[in-house]
Amino acid sequence: MPLVKGGRIVADGFTHVEDGAPVPERGAVLVPAARFLADADELLRRDGPVGVIWPNDRAVGELSPYLDRLALVALVFPTYKDGRAYSQARLLRERYGYRGELRATGQVLRDQFVFLIRAGFDAFDVVKQADAEAFEETAKRYSVFFQPTGDGRMTVARKRIARRAPAPAARQDRLRA
């Protein structure tokens, strides 16, 4: 599957390690949730970044003790109709303060890209090459939003308030007068 990150199609730097397969001693690895939780301390001590594939039917709070050491959390969209990974992404970004790579994987569709970005995703495993190629155009199309959310962008209302506010020096002068 093509990986879109930073608005471009890129090679996946993580080796996907299935359950029961040996974990390489070095390099970036991406492991299923059950395997990660069973061997978290050992995996996090190895030489290289670690990522976890987290299903959408598990609470992301289980990851909280490890988030500062995880390079990647891949949240799964098992079908295009199942949006629980959106909520997981927002929780990871907003409640738990996760700053690593947040990857959408599974049934990630072109018309969901903007919503995925707004929820805090910054990388996308897409099924179709054409969807990967359309990502950059889709992400550029929308530059302002009304709702605050996990991507950290300033909302339209905040931009308007910031434009109307006097410069800090002007405020200080008025306070002194």
C-alpha cells in the first residue's frame, strides 16, 4: 500500500512484524497491539524506533504509559463506515499529548483525507495509488476551518480575533496611560 506522509508518497521506513515473526534487532518496527503489550519493555529497549498497530476496538488509554517512547501509532479503519479511529486520534493528540507519527491504516478513502488531518493524523496507508496521488491536492484545498481539533490549526474565529487585537506594544501604552 502506498504511504502518504508530509503531503508526499514516501517509502515506509518501518518493518511490519507479524505475530510470531522474529523482531529485527535494529531498525524501525511496527508490531500488532497484542504483541506490543505482551513485550512492550523488551521492544522499547531495542535499537530503533517502535510503532504499534492499534485496533479501533481497544482503548488508547492502554498506550499512555508508552506514548513518550513510541515513534508511531497506526490506527485501524476496518471499514470506511467505522470511524472510531477518529476518536482515538483526537484522544491521543488532545488528551494524551502524543506528538509522534499518527498513521491511518485500513479502509482510508480519498474523501476522508481532510477529516483525518483535522483529527490529528499525519500519515496515511492508502489502498489505491490514485488516492495517494490525490492526497496533496486534497490537503491544499482547505486552508481554514471553523471547528477546533487535533491538528493544532487556528480556527477562523481565532484568526479574526487575532487580526483585531492591537499589537502588544500598543496595549502596554494604553495600560500605562
